[in-house]
Amino acid sequence: MDGQNFNNEQNTQPVQDNGFSQEVSQENNYYQDNTNSNPYQTTGYDVQVEEPAKSTDPLAIVSLVLGIIGIVLACCDGIGIVFGIAGLICAIIAQMRGKSGVGTAGLICSIIALVIAVIFIILMIIGFAAIGSDPELYNQILENM
């Protein structure tokens, strides 16, 4: 015994794998191999380079928030159209600086807010035109108020 290997005995046992029998040598070796334990030396295959975390452009976040507020307030007499336009401008500027998922989501939410707000404005105009053209409907509305 050389002091590093303890109880180096070779045991051979027949192992049966898929109908074929093999002789496998099992060595009781308690020696720890530290030849590849240098933390500064790599093989090139197990290297994982971490990319720096991308920070989200604040304008992209602002566009997303304005787009969501625009969607919520789209039915409130055209207030949503103001938030939708502001969110759209911020989203376009954020997309010019660098594309990100938040910027794209802000762009989509702002467009949805604008579409919903325009639809509600058109419906309000049609409703006021219908009320103005029918005096009986106008009188019924005034009586119920």
C-alpha cells in the first residue's frame, strides 16, 4: 500500500445486460483525483458565459402603463385617447432605442386603447345624432332624468 489507495482490490462480477453476459471489473479505490479541480482552468465545453442583464427602457414601462390606463379609461368621454396617444409616442421612442418585450406590449396596449376610444367616440356621436334627430326620444330622456 502506498498510503493513497486504500483497499485496492479488484472484484469481478458477471453482469447480465439484455441477455449478454459481461465481466465488469469493480475497483475499490478511495483515492480522490484532483487533477481537474483547478477552478481557473476549463475545457471549453462547460463554460457558461453570463450575459449582462438587460435593463428595460423606462419609456417602455411608461408606454405600457399609459396603454393600460388608456384601455381602462377608453369609455370615459375620450380621456383614453389622450393616454393612448401618449403611450403610443413613448412606445415608438422606446422601440427606436432598442426592442424589448415591454416596449412591444406598451405599443400594443396603446393601439388597443386608441381603437377602443375611437369606437366609443364614434358611438357617442351616433347616439347624440340619434337623440338630436328625434324630438320624442329627447323628451323621454329629459323626463327620466
